Amino acid sequence: MSCIFCRIVSGAVPSDKVYEDDKVFAFRDISPQAPVHILIVPKKHVAGLNELSDEDGDVVAALVAVAGKIASSSGLKNGWRLVANTGPDAGQTMDHLHFHILGGRKLTWPPG
């Protein structure tokens, strides 16, 4: 298994786990861009948004629902951002679908 996120989900690579259920795994980013920066990944390997199939709707719904729970439990009452980079031009560096929860400070737009 060469995908680092798959290895994190399996426990082969340690992480600062925030949440886990049967479909989703969430952990703190090792290079945070905000006071709260958490990655949410599906346990099922999907390379990115472009690779989702019709059968993956439940996975995406679970990722978004979990994002809201994590944001709430992280105290992000004044707002938070959910980001999914798709492809190298958008800054996707890991070929495993993941969402970033960013918050804990005022975020600007565009982000960069």
C-alpha cells in the first residue's frame, strides 16, 4: 500500500486522529495553515473528486457531515472553510480524496 493516507487510515503511519467511523477518518494536518487544520479522508481509496463514481455518493455525504461535526466540536463558531483541491493546478499533492477543515482565525479570499 503506497498511498500515505491509506497507510494512515490503516494505522501503519501514526497520525493525530480526530475522528473515525466506518467510512471516514480525520486527523490533524502536519503542516497547519490555520489554528484548526484537519484533514478528512474516506477510508475507501479514491484518488480525487474526478474519480468519484455514482456509487460514492454516500462517501461524499459522510465526509461533509463529519466536517460539520468536527467544526462544531473544534469550537469553530465564527466560521470555517471546507476545501478539496482537485488536480495539481489546484494544489492537490496527495492522490487520495481529502477535505481540509480550516478555521480558528479570520480567513481571507482568495486564499492565494
